[in-house]
Amino acid sequence: MKALQLLGLSQREACTTVRARRRPADDKPTTKAQDDARLAGRLTAVARAHSDHGCRRLYADYERDAEVGTGDEYMNYKRFRRIYRLANLQIGRRRRRGRAKIVRGRPLRRAERPFEGWTLDFVHDRLFNGRAFRTLTVEDEFSRTGLALEKSFSFPSRSVVSVLDELAAIYGYPKYLRIDNGTELTSKCMQLWSEEHNVELDRVPGRGV
């Protein structure tokens, strides 16, 4: 705005050009704005530590930390969601084709050798009679080799885990599994499987929450 004023525009004209609110020179941020900025910084740190968690699960993480006496201020969910959006922490849909490289400021992990990392996704289609079915696809991220192509009318979490165990019996368990935030992939069953076999669940923007 100051640059526009140096070009000869008045303060009012410069503010209109950049769509900014006019403020006096000694105007200070309100207490609410300062608190929001402080909490947004704290939420950003929590989100980077749990990059696969959406708003509700992050709220549970933050609430748990506040209960153990870390100094975090307790917030109800409504206020938490407002700060969450203010800090732009949503895991949104990708707007263009291509690989996501960074999520919440953290670079995505990349496989450096075969079978180190797998990618898992679902493909949807319909039969001639209109009944929908799904295809589970698993691919080795390094070599781009297809590992599984399973079709079914439904894929609960236990079915996904069963397919992964069958693949692990052949190739061994990967270091990480790249998935989106589908309900069958965010379940407790999937989380327990990853912890039992020491497989990191690396989530990327997809059906974000």
C-alpha cells in the first residue's frame, strides 16, 4: 500500500486498490486477533505432527494435550474449527493432476528402492444393470509395478488389511503406505494394522476432512 502511495495515490485510493481496511498509524491488533494468531501457531505445530489427521481428530489431539497440563488453552470445537480454518490447515482436494509434494509444510516421503513404499487407491465403476462395484489397486511407488487389483461390491477395512497381508507374504511389508482419507482407510482396524507391522500411513489430499 505504501508503494502505491509513493506513486501518488491517496491512502483511501491505495486501500481501495488493494481492498484493505483503512487503519490509523497507531492502530494495534485487538486482543482477540492476538489470541487467534497465537492459537493458530500452536494448531499448525499440532497439525504438522499429525499430518494425516483432519479437523476432528486434530481437536482430539489438542484436547488430550490440554488435559495433561502442557499449557494449551482449552477450546470448544466451534472455536477450534474457526482457528483451524484461519490457519488454513484443511486437507483439501487437489485442484489439478499431478503429485502432491508438500502437505502442511512437510515434504512427502519418496521411495528410494523397490517395495519400500506402496500406494493404495480405489477405482469405482458400475455393471450393466447399474450396480456399483469398487476395485482396490495397490502399486509399488518406486517401480510403478501393479501389486494388486481386487474387485468387490464393498471393501470394509478388514478386507483391505487381508489384501495387504497377502501381498506382504510375497514382497514383505513396506516402510510406508500412501493412502487418502477414505473411511475404510482411517478406521481403527487400519491403524492397528500399521502399528503391528510398523508401516507408516502416509496420507495425501483426497477425500479430505
